[in-house]
Amino acid sequence: MDRPTDTREHILETAEALILGKGFSAVGLGPILTAAGVPKGSFYHWFPSKEAFGVALLERYFASYLDKLDEQFSRPAGTGRARVLAYFAEWMDRHRDGGGCAQQCLAVKLAAEVADLSEPMRQALEVGTRRVTARIAAALEGARLDGSLPGGLEPASLAVTLYTLWIGASVLAKAQRSAQPFEAAWAHTLHILGADAI
């Protein structure tokens, strides 16, 4: 870590893995600092509180997620609908074991835990998820323009519906340790978008 900002990134990266495993409230600063190999002063230099750290953690997560989403939705091959379906198919494939999403998706892991405990973290979650649904809506608008989205479907509200469906499936898959919620979400998504497959 040659630059000061590398320390901040290192703390966030190290903590994300710990928090995905145990949750935000269950992980104290001690284990984070020990795992990152940095003194407490370094933490408080970058983050005035654990809550501010939580906000930074979520902002970092969503920035990375949105970059990946932009790359996925800008792929030239196929129709707009096929690109949207590929996004949800990859979501299902990554988390098919029923527990994987909670180990990879900070939004799913923290939404229920921190929404009532921290208003700044709740706001970071709200902003991040709104940006995700906006990206999905833009992809659906592309599908509407290329004629691959069934008529009568409104991209913005449809994006919220689909994202809500898949977040809910992720929570249920975690609780049930089953891929069935993802399979149900996938079948419903295919039905909504008027497709038998990608």
C-alpha cells in the first residue's frame, strides 16, 4: 500500500468479506483492523465512525456492481430483452446454492439488518438500489426500442418489479437454503418478458 487511499480501499475490501460472512452489527472494528493489518488510527483517519464506514462500504459495493451492470448491458450481441434475461440468468447461476447471494451481495446481506438501525446506511442502500433499477430500466427501454420487449410493458415500473422479485428470491433462497425461489423468479421473469428462454 504505497498511497494513503490504498489504506482506505484495503480496509473496505477486507471488511466486505468479513461482513458478508457475519453481518454488519456482528463484526466489530477489532476483527476488521486485525484482518486488514492496520492500526485504529488509520481507520478513524478515513472513517469518523463505524456508521460512516458502513456508508462507504455500501457506496463502494454499488459503484462496483453498477460498473459490472453497465458492461453487461452494453454487450453488442443479441436483443435488449436477451441482455436483461442474461443478467437474471447469471444472478440465478451465481447463487443457485441458496446461500451464495448472501456471501456476494452486500445489498441483500445488509438491507434488513441496517435499514432500521442507521438512516445514512439506509439512504445509501436506497440510492444504490435506485441506480440498479435505473440501469435495468434503461436496458428494458433498449429492448422496447429494438422491438424485443412485449408491447404495453413500461420499462421503469417493470425494472422495479423484476428487481424486487429477484431480491425477494435471494432472501428466500438464503432462508430456505434452496434454489427453488430463484427458479420461481426465473419462470416468472420469462413469463413477464414474453420469452421461453434467452
